[in-house]
Amino acid sequence: MQFARVQGTGLAVLGLLLLLLQGYFLFHAAGATNSSTQAAPGVLPAEYTISYLPGVIGVVALGIGGFLVFVQAKRGGNEEVQPKRTSSGLPM
């Protein structure tokens, strides 16, 4: 992969931003008071289930980005790959 380090770093940064957004949602929701009109016990409102989506996507993006950076570093991605040559000696 030619751009694995760049893509991995981008995914890791995106994952960190989404995790920060998730933290903001959690602390902002903890400070807010609940209204007297709550859903029946045992039923989760749609907002509650969707509120963890940025955190889950952030963890996945951070994991994939870290994996791509790790694999690229392990392979030694700074080495330039020479093109294969035909039997006449010309590059393909």
C-alpha cells in the first residue's frame, strides 16, 4: 500500500475527533436535567441508542488507522519499489 501511512494517520485523527465528540456528548448530557416526560421503563429512546454511535465509529477508525500505520512501519514503507523488467530489460 503506497499511502497506508497517510490514510492510517487520517483515520486515527478522525477516530480521535469522534471520540472527543463522544466525550462531549456524554459530559453535556450528564449536566443536563431530564424532563418530566420520560419514556416508559425498559424502552430506550432512539436518541439514547444513537448517542454512542460517534464513539463506536471513533474506536473503529482509530483501530484501523493505527493498524495501517503499524503495518506500514513494519514493512519499511520508505523503500522505493523498482518496477519489474521484461526479458529485454525494459520496465513493464
